Amino acid sequence: MVKSYLRYEPAAFFGVIVSVESNITYDSSGKHLLAPALEKLGIWHVRQGVCTKTLSPSLSSRAPSLAITCVASAPSSLVASGYADGSIRIWDCDKGSCETTLNGHKGAVTALRYNKVGSLLASGSKDNDVILWDVVGETGLFRLRGHRDQITDLVFLDSGKKLVSSSKDKFLRVWDLETQHCMQIISGHHSEIWSIDVDPDERYLVTGSADLELRFYNVKHELMNGESMANETGPETGNDGESATQNKWEVLKPFGEIQRQSKDRVATVRFSKSGNLLACQVAGKTVEIFRVLDEVESKRKAKRRLNRKKEKKSAKMGVEATDNVEANHGTEEAGNVLVVTVPDVFKLLQTIRASKKICSISFCPVTPKSSLASLALSLNNNLLEFYSIESGSSTKTLAIELQGHRSDVRSVTLSSDNTLLMSTSHNAVKIWNPSTGSCLRTIDSGYGLCGLIVPHNKYAMVGTRDGKIEIIDIGSGTLSEVVEAHGGSIRSIATIPNGNGFVTGSADHDVKFWGYQIKQRPGQDSKCLTISNVRTMKMNDDVLVVAVSPDAKYVAVALLDCTVKILFMDSLKFFLSLYGHKLPVLCMDISSDGDLIVTGSADKNLRIWGLDFGDCHKSIFAHADSVMAVQFVRNTHYMFSVGKDRLVKYWDADKFELLLTLEGHHADVWCLAVSNRGDFVVTGSHDRSIRRWDRTEEPFFIEEEKEKRLEEIFEADIDNTFEDKHIPKEELPEEGAVALAGKRTLETLTATDSIIDALDVAEMELKRIAEHEDEKARGKVAEFQPNMIMLGLSPSDYVLRALSNISTNDLEQTLLALPFSDALKLLFYTKDWTSNPDKVELVCRIVTVLLQIHHSQLISTPSARPVLAALKEIIYARVLRNAKILLVSTLQQWII
């Protein structure tokens, strides 16, 4: 019989508060903060500091998890999250469910912005395109092309009729969404534009780049007609019609600039909800807060500036010059030439300095009574901070930090009964409940590289980079004792199976054996655990890993010289030397029966050795980068390995076969721990996440997994399969271009196949019906047997069912891949579907898309003309009738 195995699947991940790559934002109520945590979106209650809900896509273990790169909240309960593969998901925060998935971008989503009413969503990506989405209709409207580099930010203007996009190509583009064209291109920045924003009243638009100043633009709300243009330009413009036309289409007019305090590049600029504050976050540790003065205050400030200027001139020029200046100034005031500049409107209020580099900021949409605004910061050390901004200073009100490590998770260790999980990092040790992912204890410590939990779960040992062993009291969550153990970093700790001690290996060439002791606390009645050095063994090189066989007969020591020495535990005499790795061994483990030892190395290979003779059974190229940890499942010869290639792999050491590849981590995986029963595995990574993978009851076979891996390789290359790489890409016009919003995916191709199959089945059924009618006319009466595949539906309804199952976002791309012959068949059916009021919108979309795609062929095909003529009459009447019905029902609801 073919051997079957049980599948492991991702069950939970914890330890990440906020991602470095994405921004944060408040929801519309201001009570919750939306903080992306890798592929999940955490909803944090601001006052309680608790994660109340987590939004995560349902992905199988075979699909790689995709990190969130951008989030935006709508005025309603909807939230949009953009992912690294270019997809966008719309979430309902109240329900905690994904409403729809929008596919259009070919690169990571870098910018998202809702319009004021939340009906439109604009997205920008690393593929240099801007896509406008209809949130209500759950479909893409059109794609705007023109930028030469990735989009960095987007903002709507003029009640959502215009869109401003910024890019790393140093240009701003203003798009008219009604005519779908680029109406203005703004240059002048000397470096990439990283962020833009507009105040709530749409008076000023601000841009931030690597330049040392913030640039501001006045927003023009109405386009001038010829008469008002002539009045404003006056005699200075003369008959220069070209400049008048150019000014007519200018939406953004340069207003001025203001110097920043920091020399770092701007990361984010955002106005507060009320528009009284402007925050400028740089790619460092500071946020500069500017006060936005209203029109009266700014004019008063400009007047004071003119008066000061007049006084300075008076002091220099004397009495006669002063009289002339006063006369001239009186003339200027009479002519209403009081120019308000940027420093008159924007005044630096304060600078917020954080402890670490700031990744993102977000203003609370609700202004508190006691302060000017509330500001949330996400830091690059997995931390959220909240500040209350007052006129004089800012106060930190809350910091969310206990639910995760500040840096990499360097080691994970499970207790003997699998109820506790210990993780170490550069400055703290955390005790977790592996089942729920809740943090039970946090203890300040040194840089922990390895650790173990002592039997009975009362104490834990942590080996640090500076050569100390820290004894931690788990019950009280305190550091009980620090022992100066080694002269170099402690790389490995291995427990002795009898439970009386453990072994440590260090960079000072020493392997030390330790025993447990109970001692009286000084000045107290209680007792505590301590350790004492029993034996020390000097090696010839740095010790990287130590392992003890389950029967405590052998101790294995991996050295920096790429070899592994096997020694007798009792006498410490040499037994075997395992050599063959080309780079140092970073991890190893011995099977429960003591027959096999597996070693993982920086040369990316796993080697399986026999512990009886030291012969190498197999060398496996396991990972695309260094193998960081390996461990057997207890009482089996199955093993798990992790590496810097972000993968977790499941192996059969007897057959030397790869069983499963588990994708989920977004950075190097450092450590691994397998439960005693083998029912779950825990891994820790450079992305600061701790992930749990559970064993399921689903069996699988090796051959099936190999086939699935080949299918995934084929699907990943699907775009290249259907596109000719040798066709030169056409240059985009400078003024921008418009294209379809969708993107070809595996789902759209599958949907196209389903439509073609439905059309073929329906055509066959129509032929059978026609033949039955002919036989009936001849007098051969026989009962007609409908096709069971059609589920009792008529041919027309069967095709309509196939189309209705396609998501609205994928409909355009699905019809785009449809051959002309099948598109013509589809048009014949649309005439019947218009009688159904619920399907009129779908029919309109299908007919419009097919006409756009196959216009030339349709008008030159005689058989298509009757259908087109009939549709022209029917569709307009049906749409008009539906509009009247909708209007009447709306009025009735309003009256009720």
C-alpha cells in the first residue's frame, strides 16, 4: 500500500502588533485603530488597548500568505486593505467579514483612498497604475496610466470629480474622472514625492518629498468661463489666448513652500479631520505638527508682517523715504494687494519625538474636548503609541507593546506538557499560551539566543549573547538569578533526559554540564532554583550546537569547523566525527529511538546520519538559504526544518522525501519547536511573528503533493503563458491613458471556460429539442429526456446561471478571453434575459463589454445585425422601466 501522512496546516499566529511595511488608520468612529499585522488586520480598541477583532483572508496551507501593504477606512464601516500581490479586499468591520476581493494591479498596492461619501475607491500600485473602483457595484471602472514609477499617494478633489496622484517619478498628476483624462501635470520637485493630502475644505494641497521644504498648492474649485478669465487676467494678459487657456484648466496653483525642521525625507503628510492641524512625519523619529490658521488669523499675520517690513525700511531710509513708503503702502492697501503667504497660514506648533523610527501616523477623526487632536503612531519595533496634542505640548496617552517582541524571535521552547511556550528576543523573554496565543508573562532580559523550560514548568533557563544564563521564575514573572556561565555567547542549550540538568555550548570553545539545586532565598522562607557547573569540556573551536541522545548515552557537539563530534556522555571520550558539510552546522537533532541524527547547515543542506556507525544516509538540498533549525517528531522519523528562505518543511527521514512545504512567514525563520505528541509545531521568525501549525486528520500522499507543487509552478507563470514577451511595450502618452481596470487571473480563465462549456451544453440541448420537435411533427411521439447536467433549467437559464456565478469584478476579463464565435452566441441569449428585471444590469454590462471588444467584427457580421437591432430597442426600454420602478420604491420608502 502507498503510505499516507497527516497534513499540517496553519492554525494561528501571534506576536505582531503592527507591520513595518503598511500604514495605520482609524475607523470612521474614532474608537478603533486599524493596524495591519502581516497578512491580518487587527482592530484595536483605543481606550482599552485590546485587539477586539482580527480580519484575515482564508488561505489554504498551500497558498503563500500575502502581507498587507496599505489600508484605508471609508466613512461607513467598510475598510479596504491592499496586498503585496496587487489584490484589494473590502472588509466590513462590524461583521468581521470580507465583502469582496478586487483584482487589477500587477504589483503591490501602495496607496488607497476613499472619496468623501465612500462610494469610490482609488488605488495606486508599484505597477505605476491608478485604478478607480466602484465600491457599491464591486467592480473596477477604469485604469489611469501615465506615471513612470510607483504611485505613492492619492487624494480626491471637487466632490470626487477629480483625483490627484503622486509618484516616485517626481510628478503630480490631476485626473478628470468624468472625462477620464489627465488634465494637469505638476513638476518642480527635485526628488520622489512620498505623500500628499488636502485639507477638509479643499483649500490647500500639501506635498512631501525628500526636499527640505513642504510645497503647498491652492485648489481651484470652479473652472473659469471666458468672461471671468478676461476680468481676472485684465490688461496684463492682453491677447495671449494660450496662457488664458492654460490657466483655465489648472486645478492646482502653486501657493508656496515652508521649511521643515528635519533633514530626513517626508514619509507622510496628513491634515486632521477638523483641518486645524497638519502633521508631517519623516522617515525618522519625529513628527512635525503645524497649526493651520483660519482666513482672519492668516490675514492678520500677513498684515503684521507687512508692518514689520515697513518699519525696517523706515529705519533704513530716513524720514523722506518713510513718507514715500507710507504713501506707496497706502496705495497698496487701497488696491487690496495684501498677499497671504504659506508661513502666514501654517505655523510650526511642536515636534513629537518617538523612541524608535516611525513607520506611519493617523489622526483620530473625532476631536477630543481637552486637546486639539489625537495622533496614533506605529513604530518599526512592533509598537503602537497614542499622543494627545495640545497647544503647548503633546502627551503620550497609551502604548501597546506587551503583545509582541520589539525585535526578532530568536528561540521558541515548549514545556514538557505543551501548555507553555517561551520565546526570547534581544531584550525580553515572553511566556505564551500556545493554544490561544495570549501573552502570559513578559520578563526583561539580555539578548536571549536559546532557552529551555525546566520540568514542572516553574522555572526557565535562557542563554544570552553575553555568556550569561538567566534563571526565570515563571510563576512570578521575575528574573530569579543571573549566572556568569561562559566567556562567549551561549549558542545552544540541551536538556539532559533524566531531568537533573542541562548542557550548554558557547563561542568560548566550552561545553558545560549543569545541575539543578534548591537553595533558600536570602532573608526569606521560600526556596528557589539555582544551578551549578558539574563538568566542563574544552573543544578546539566555537561550539554552535549541542544535543543529547534520548538515552543520555551520547552528546553531540557541532563546531565552527563544519564537523560534528559525538562523545560518550559519561566519560566524555570521543566516539564519532561527522564531516561532510561545506559550511558550519547551525542545528541538529537526534531521533527518539537514537538511531538517526540530522544536521542542518549554512550550506542549505540537511544530512541524515546513522548514530551507530556515523555513516551519512542522505544529503538533501533542503532550503534556498541557510537551515536554521531542525527537529524530529517524537517517536517517529519525521522531521521539520526551517530556514532563511521563510519556509517550514516536513520530511520523512527514512524515505528522504519532502512531505509538505508550509508557507506563511514573511522573513527569515530562526527557530522551531515540536510538541511532544507531534500534534502542532511552533516557529519564530525575523518578522516577529510566532506561528502555530496544527496536525489535521486529513491524509495526503507524496505523489499528490508533488503534482500540486508542479501545478502551483504552472499557475504562478500563467501571465507569461498567455502574453508574448517579445512584443515591445508601447510607450505611454505623456498626458496619460485609460485602460480596463481588471487583471487576468486563474479565476477569470476558469470562468471563461465555464461560460464556453455552458454555451456548448446549451447548444447541444437546443439541437436535441429541435430534433424532438421534428419527430413529434412526424408523429413519432416520445417523451423528451432533458439533460441532467442542466439541472432542470432551460438552455437560456443554464447559460445565465454560469454568468451569474462570476464575480462582478472579474466579468470584463472573463468576457475579454471569450472567442468571437462564443461571444456571438452569448449575444443571442441576452435578448431573452432582459425580461428578468433583476438581470437587466448584468445584461447591460455584458452587451456593453462585448460591443467594445468585438465592435469591428460585429458590424461586419450580417447574422449579428438582427440581434443588435433588437437589443437596441429592448435594453433602453427595460432600463427606463427599471429606473422608474426604483424611483417609485425610493419615494415610497421616504414617505413611510
